[in-house]
Amino acid sequence: MEYRDDLVNAENAAVEAYTSMAVRQTKLLLLGIGTMIASIVAIVLAALATLADLAGVATLHAAFIPVAVVGLACGGVDFIARRRDNDYVAGWATVVGQGALTAAGAIALLGWFSADLWVFGVGLVVGIVTSSILVKYPEWETEAEMIERFVRVPDDGQDDFF
């Protein structure tokens, strides 16, 4: 009977450990997905700011164009690298480009309120954070898949252990 209790305690500890790891990975995956969505919103905002500038409605911050050009250039590098099956270069170009375009969107939004240098600094930080999260996201996804292999929830009424 003691062995059965030890087995149940070990099983409960393992389930608790795997559950906490799964929860952590889920939070990281949600952070990555949220970052991607925010990045897309910022890129759309950058496009709208460009259209507003072209229409003469609002002016762009001085830092917007160089940052947006970096993002678009990375998009071009990504396109060429994918055509030549160079996934490593394409991946880095995607990460840097998306970070730069997210920074451009932040600069566009904040640039409507101020023309100071802090706008560029905040945009740069937003872009760096976006890129760093996007660099780690595939690793988080792989870890989540590995955890999923070990954490299997039996169907109702099914008892695999006893």
C-alpha cells in the first residue's frame, strides 16, 4: 500500500510540474501572439500615417522615414532570401523588418503629438522589444510542443495508471 501512495504522490508531483510548465509556455505563446498582433496594428498605423502625410493632413516625424525604409529594405531582403531558400537570412530579415516597421508605427503615432527626440527613442525601444520577442517565439513554440508530448490528459473514464 505504501508503494501505491508513493506512486500517487510522484504522479501528482509530475502532473503539477508539467502543468506549471505548460501554463508558463502558454503565457509565453500568448505574449508572442499578442506581440505579432500589436506589430500588425503598428504597421497599419504606419501606412495610415504615410497616407495622411501624402494627403497633407498631418506631417510625419523626422525619424519615421529612415526607420520605415529599414523595415521595407528588410522586407526586400526577406523576399530575395526566401526565393533563394536561405531561411536563416530570411528569418533574421523578417524579425528586424517587423521590429523596424513596428517602431515606425510607434513613431508615427507619437510623432503626431511631439516632434522631440524621445519619440524616436520610444519607437526604437518598441521595435527592439518586438524583435526580441519574435526571435524567442519559435523556441517557445518548440518547448510547448515538447511539453505537450509528455502531458496527455486521458479521456473521461479512462484510467491508464491503475
